[in-house]
Amino acid sequence: MMSRMRVAITKKPAESGARSAPAGELKTACIRTFGCQMNVHDSDRMRRMILDAGLSEVQDYESADLVVLNTCYVRENAVDRVRGHLGQLNRLRREGKVKKIALTGCIGAAEESAELKEQYGIDLVLGTHNTYELAEFIGLPTMRETYTPNLPGVEGRHSAFVTIMTGCNYRCSYCIVPAVRGRMICRSMDDVLEEVQRLTAGGTEYITLLGQTVDAWRESGKRFADLLKRVAEIAPRVWFTTSHPSNMEDRTLRIIGESPSIVKRLHLPVQSGSDRMLKMMHRGYKSDRYRRKIEVFREEVADGTLSTDIIVGHPGETEEDHEATLRLVEDCRFDTAYIFKFSPRRGTEAAEMPDRVPDEVVQRRFLEVLRAVEQNALRQNRDKIGSIEEIFIREGRTRNGRAIGETWSGHAVHVPAEAEPGSYVKARIESAGPHVLYAGEPAN
Ligand code: SF4
């Protein structure tokens, strides 16, 4: 359960005009989160504001006075999906249930938000840089953090996300993030370490360092490897995401291999195996450089797992480009890949590009890449059968009575027992699928 903690509040008069909901009108709030870990993290911050304002959190729209939709803009149908929720909320409002609606996150920062606000009578629209304005809206004193990284991370008894940077200095052709989250801003090392200290002193076992390009973090001559090393000296278990191949130093890979507290899993998005496509996407590296990084990872991190992101069907992608991606998949032996069919995002360069790939071709290429990744993952996962693993329990009680955990190599494991989240169990791996390992009864 999340502990209740006050965030630092600078008390000064509200500067952006009285837009707050009438005091006392709001007693309950429901936050619905869409998309990535950054949004999960932002929702946790807003959750703390809601609790600090004396509202109770509820899980369903019907019992909520205030509903916050914290949105993601990555998928093509994202706005349609949010429209569906807004339609439902308006109906509930007419029935006298929901009183206020807030739209936050990436769609809140996008052009479409003005039209949505008008059409659905949304009470508060916030982007990704001014979530603090929710505080004012729900009757707290104005909070004026200069930028989001300075806010503390998520408190959980067992695991926490700690944002070390926000924004992104790249301009990938298909990505809306730089437009909605702005340029990179790094949090100071002292600030991050202080937060990690506080969390681990409070019993948090697992720290995940977060950022859109987490390995681009820097501060007066110090690079991400320096920060990671320091965090790994404090926290019992550490992971980080998402990395960019152009920023990934060999030194970081060596630290992953050497540090006993870092989970041996690297998520390094490649997007394509074709140099021509990588150039068109403005990724800033060639496929050979990516392969070299993976070689270093395999050398430095024994028993490590590797995951990536791949986009199929970016405008202009030919059969040769697709073949190059399949070759790279074969060479890198990914354990997992998040494969995306290209979908144009308004406001991105790729949305305006000619030479769209027909849907049926995209679907075929998607299945070919998926099959290649899964075959390899299954083969590698089967090699784990028979090994005894120390498993960190992330979810103790699922509907099917299994606990879900993670090995130090970063494999997801199902354990046929109830176990405390945040604890470790030792168990033998008895079978394997392409996405998960299955353990026997824990030995302890
Ligand atoms: S590096 Fe990542 S976040 Fe930045 S523009 Fe490219 S895809 Fe988007």
C-alpha cells in the first residue's frame, strides 16, 4: 500500500487564477492511468496530492466525484479510447455522479486537448509539465515545482520508481515525446541519492531509475554510469529504463555485470535492423554499433536478459529493410521484444512521410519479427529449466493462486505459492514458455 506523505509545498497565492473546484464539493477521486511507466509515476504524484487534499481514492467512476484521466498518446487510437471514457464520464455527470473531470498526460499536452475540452466540458486540462496545478484545483496551496523531476518518487513498501530525468533531446521521426515532454532535464545526483536513501531506509527493496532516455543522464562531467554505481551501492535491488543505444557506455554494461544489486536485464530499443531506416528515423546509430553494444553486454553480463523495441512498417520500409531487421533479431537473440506496427502520430515527421506500407504487409512483417523473437526466447528460456533461482516476488497473490516474480537475470517467473511481495524465494525452474518461466514449489 502506498504510504501517505506530504510533498514539498511552496505556500504562495495561486498565480493562475481561481480555477479550483469549490471546497468540500469533492470527496472522492478516481485516477485512470494509460501508457508507460512515466505516466504511472505521474499518477502516483497526483494520487499523493489527492490524499493530501483529504479526498479518498476510489477505483470506479461511479463512486468518484473527481475523475483524472492520465493519458498516453503513443497508440494511433489513443484519442478515440479517451473519447470513449469521456463519453461515459459525461453520462455519469448527467446522472449526478461524477462532478469534475480532469484530463492530464500526453493527450492533455497535445493539440487535440482543446477540442476534447470543448466537446466534453472537461474541467481541467494539464500537460506533462504542470501536473502540480492539480493541487490548486483540488484546494491545496499552489505547488510551484520548477519541473517534475524534483518531485519525490513513488512510495511503495517493496518497489519504487525514481525519475532521474525527463524529456528527450532526440527527434525520432515517429515519436511525439519531445513535443509533449520537452527537452531533457536531469535531476541532480544528490537529489536522486537522497531519495534512494530515504526509500531504502523506509524498507523499499527495489528501485527502478526512470527516464525517457535514462542513460543520457549527466551532471557536470558525471554520466549515467556514475549515478547507477552510486545507487547500486545503496539500494538492495536496482533496474533502469529506458536506454538509448547512442548513450549506452560500455562502462554501464560493466557495472551491470559487476554489481550484485543490479538486475541483469538490459532494455535497449533498436527499432530497426536497417541502417537506411535508422537514418530515416533519426536514431543516430547504425545497426553495427548496436550489435557491438550487445556483444559487450553478453561479455560483461553473464546470464543477462535483453529486450528491445522494434517498429515494423515505418514509411519507406522495404522488404530489404525488413530482412535486415530479421537478421538483427537473429544475431542479438533478444529475450523479449516490444514490436510496434507503425502508426502515424499527428505532429511527428513520420506522419507526413510518403511511401506508407500497406496494412497487410505491416501485419505480415509484424508476425515474422514476432515469430523470430519468440522462437529464440523459448529456446533460451528452456535452457533455464533445472536451474535453482532466487526469485524476487513482485505480486504475491494472483487470481490463479500463483505469485509472480523476477530472477536476478531479469526473467519473469510464476511460482505456485502465495508469497509476500518484496520477499525472495528459491525455487527450481520446471518449465518455460517464450515469455515466462514456471518454477516448482519454493524451497524456503
Ligand atoms: S529517443 Fe525515445 S523518447 Fe526520444 S524521440 Fe526517440 S523514441 Fe522518442
